[in-house]
Amino acid sequence: MSSLVLPKHRSFPGVSGPVVVVVMDGIGVGKHNDGNAVWLARTPHLDWLAVNAPSTTLAAHGKAAGLPSDDDMGNSEVGHNALGAGRVFDQGAKLVNNAIADGSLFEGEAWRLAIARVKNTGKPLHFMGLLSDGNVHSHIDHLAAMLKAADAVGVEKVRIHALIDGRDVPQTSALTYVERIERELAAINGKGGRDYRVASGGGRMKITMDRYEADWPMVERGWRLHVRGEGRGFPSLEAAIKTLREEDPAVIDQNLPGFVIVDGSGKPVGPIEDGSAVLFFNFRGDRAIEITRAFEDPHFDKFDRGPKPDVFYAGMMQYDGDLQLPKRFLVPPPAIDRTLGEYLVAAGKRSYASSETQKYGHVTYFWNGNRSGKFDDARETYFEVPSDTLPFEERPWMKASEITDALIAQLKSQKHDFYRINYANGDMVGHTGVRDASIMAVEAVDLSIGRLLPVVKALNGVLLVTADHGNADEMYELVKKTGAFETLADGSPKPKTSHTLNPVPFHVYAPGYTFAIDTTVQKPGLANMGATVLHLLGLSAPEDYLPSLIAG
Ligand SMILES: O=C(O)[C@H](O)COP(=O)(O)O
Ligand SMILES: [Mn+2]
Ligand SMILES: [Mn+2]
């Protein structure tokens, strides 16, 4: 293993104050139009930085973030991994594609044990996960490939627990995926001897996919539906979605209430019982960890699980390498090593990381290459501000002020060398599809940045302002070919809830220093952040890190 001790930077001794990175989650640089909440927002500080601070934009999606193609929008996981790791790693979406294409997924131990379990017991093989092609947490192609493979090896009974998306894909697109999966199931069942069906479901922001322990009752609701078969019954996934939409025409997919599928006599078709196997087919960890804990932790106390079924459980990936969660997984996760955080600890530098609950793991766990622990308790301080648990469009300022208060106090204490924070607003409010609330969200971030500027200046520090991917920069869906707004039946623009393909800003606020952007850097992207921070701290980056964005 190469040494973690880095030599001094060849020409720069390091700034005399702190280096601060602000990640404005979901604030990209998009077209100037009526759907761009970032452009529409009144942002005097970001505007000032764009004119007066060395600035550029960074690629934050597709291959620059380790995703299969440049049609893949960026997301928090891949974005923070790139920011914190100094290099681009092939990410879950791509690794799973490869493992399916070369067959290694089906040769792995987890798959073989799952199949063996259900063949021995005659119980169903359960697939749980996000039913869409968003490619952020999951991809429906992966599920389809596994269904075919299960059929090919003679698995008779399959049950699917479908989390409905509308957050990484258009806001009411669920039936597209329902139609696809029902087609796959019908093709398998049609040959005879198979009983493959959907067993339960619900909107991903209502059940199962909580993250960072923001809302355990969400996971409990999912557990009751998937495992115990307790919930409102419908004859099919399609009937459930259509009825729930009729009852509440304003509901968008991510917020659909949970349900179970029942047979003619009203009995749930697929509770998860002893002897079965459960494969959670999401590859991304943040929203997979809690349900995984419910399945695996013998001392689980976050809600009353009732009698825990004796099942074989595996995730698509291992979601947390430190905690070994889950123990079994279908595809090995990216081996993200030698992250910025680890190098800083080895260099004796002290770091502070903070956000509110919704993004807390982004600046800790994702930033550190999907490790939940610290590298060094003495040199690292992490601080979480509890997030609201109400709809974010109702509080678009979220906890930006509290994160800023804490950061300013820490900066003034002069205890740390490197600070990183994430403002969740642009992203979490952007995902609601409410444009006007998103404008306020961006303004709240700008206000907070305005408070940081004089503090950083007084300490002779440097503030780097960037984002992990776009979101609030496109609040209306665009017609691909023309770039015009898509419209709803009443002619109004169709709200967009997902991330964007846009680049993100990068500003270097460094009063008293004469930094310039290094314009020779090819295709600057998020993964250039690692070397940039090391440079500013007077350290030379490891050879395989992408170069610093600052000249010199
Ligand atoms: O999990 C989510 O909320 C979305 O799927 C992606 O958003 P994030 O990547 O910004 O967390
Ligand atoms: Mn994000
Ligand atoms: Mn997001």
C-alpha cells in the first residue's frame, strides 16, 4: 500500500486560514428560463462570486461521476464520492450492469445461496427495490435480468415488493414501469409452472427508503406491508396506483401510500415468511441501510418488527463496508480507498463536516467512500443538525441557518484546518417539484453563503463553493428534442422532480490571495476537488488524483 503521508506542495505553502468547502446540494447551472429556480432566485452573494471570484463549472454527471453513460444525471452518492475521493470510480449502476453482462452476479455466492434456499424450502424468492430506470438507487433492467435468471434455474415462486419512484424519473411515470414488469412476469408465468407476482408497494418517500435515520416510521410502514402483508389490499399494482391517484389527483408517485396485493379472498399474496430469500435490488446505500438493518440486526430496536422471519437476505451491494451491511451482497461495491479525509488525518490536519440529517451522511459516509466511521476521532468532528420531517416545500429554508451558525462558531474557534458542509435546500425542495419553494430554497443558501464570506475573510481562509449535481436549475420537464417546457393537460408546465444533467458552479473565494483557475485542466469535474483542497492546504496530491483546479 502506498504511504498516506503526502509531500508538501511543490510551490504553495498552504493558506494561513481554513479551507472551507460548501456543497450546495442540487444547485446546478442551467438554461436561463422560467423553470430555473437557481437563475430566478435573488442570489446577490452567488452573483458576486461569479463575477469577482475565480470561477468555472464542473461536470457532475455521467462518466465524469463514474456512471454508465452521459445520459445519467448525477446524484449525491456519486457526486460526494467524487468530491471526497479525488478520482472517479465506476459506480454501482455500472458495476451491476457489468456483473449482469458477464454473468458474475449469478455466479456469486449470494445469488447461489438465495436460489438454494428457496429451492429447498419451496418458499418464494422476494425482490424488493425501487421500480424505475432512474439509475440512482436501482434500475428496472437489473430486476428484469434477475427474474429471467431465477426462472432459468427453476425458481417457481417470486414476489416483488415495488417501491414507486417519481423522484429520479418523471413525477407520475409509475405505470410505465408497472407495465414493463407485468410484461416480464406474464412472459415467465405464461410458460407454465411459475408463480411470479407483485406482492406490495408504495411511494418511496412514504415507505421503506428512509435515510440517515430521519424517519424510522417510514421503514416500519414498509416492513408491515412487505413482511407482514398488513395494509390496504388491491388486486394488482396497476389497480393500486390508479385507485390511489383517483382518490387524490394531486399525489405524485413518490408520495403514494403503501399497499399490499391480495388474492380473490382478500389474502395478501406475498408476506415474507420463514424459509424465503429476500434480495434488495437497490445498489445505493443511504436509503437501503435502514430496511437492511431491520432484516439483519438481531438487536434491532427502532420499531417492533413482530416475529422476525428467518430469511436469507442480501443486498444488491454492500451498503456500508465498515458495518458490513448487509453481510451478503450480489455485487461488490466500488473499492473507494485513500480518500481526502484519510490523507488529511495522516497529514495531521483537522476536519469538520456538517449538514442536516437529510444530507448528513453525504458529507460523512459518501464523502469518505461509503464508510460510516471516522478515520480518526481526535482529528475529525462531525455535526448533524436534525432535519424537519414535514414536506420541505413548506419550509424551504430547511436548516441552512443552523448549519451556518454551527459552522461559523467552529470557524471562529479555529480548531480545524478543513471544513465541509452541505446545504440540502436546492435538492430536497427541488425534488418536490414546487418551483416557487425552490426559488426560496436557493435564496436561503445564498443568504447563508453571504454570512460565511466575512468570517472566512477575517480568518484569511478560502471558501470553495460548489454543488454535487443539478436539480433546482430545472423545475419543469423539457421536451428532449426542442428544449421547450413539457405541459400538463391544462397547458401549465409539467413540474420536474428529478436531478439534471447540468454542470455545477465552482467559485474560489480567497480574499488576499491571487489564485486563478487552472484552465489547462481537461474536463474539470467534481473529482478534481480532492487535489484542490490538498493544494490549498499546501500538500501535493497523490499521483492518481485528478489535478487541482487552481493554477500554480
Ligand atoms: O434519494 C433521493 O432523494 C434521490 O433519489 C436522489 O437525491 P440525492 O442523490 O440528491 O440524494
Ligand atoms: Mn445531492
Ligand atoms: Mn437529490
